[in-house]
Amino acid sequence: MLARFGRGALAARLDYNKQKSGMDNLVQYLDDFLSVGRANSNECNQSMTLFTNICNELGVPLAYEKTIGPSPVLTFLGLEIDTNEMC
């Protein structure tokens, strides 16, 4: 499953939370974020919730119109990622 969300300069805080919570499934490229998780798991939802909470805490606005997922298919950085076809 995949989830795309984001915007903001949160690198230091996210690095801290990645180390603290073991949130290794979050990928950042500039102001785009992608969370990757195992199929039929809650990993993407958990990452999205943590990310949203951090943004809210810091007063960083999210582009909810660009928030997608969790979904097995989405477009990230102009590339369509289809986890159904990756098996």
C-alpha cells in the first residue's frame, strides 16, 4: 500500500520521529512525501497520522487536495506506482 501526502520543511523533525518511532517507511523529496507499507497492514495510515500530527503541532499547512491513500496505485513525482503489478 502507498500513501502520498505533504508539504513543508519538516526534515529535522521527521528524522527525529523516524528514529524514535521506527518510521522507516517515509520517503521525502523536496515537499512531497510518500509512505510505503505492507499490503493489508495499517502502516501507511499510521505514518499519515503521525505526519499530520507533526504538521499540526508545528503549524505547517498540508495540501489535503494532494493527499492520497492509502492506495495500491498512485502517482508520485510524476511516476505511476502500481503495487499490484510489482508482485
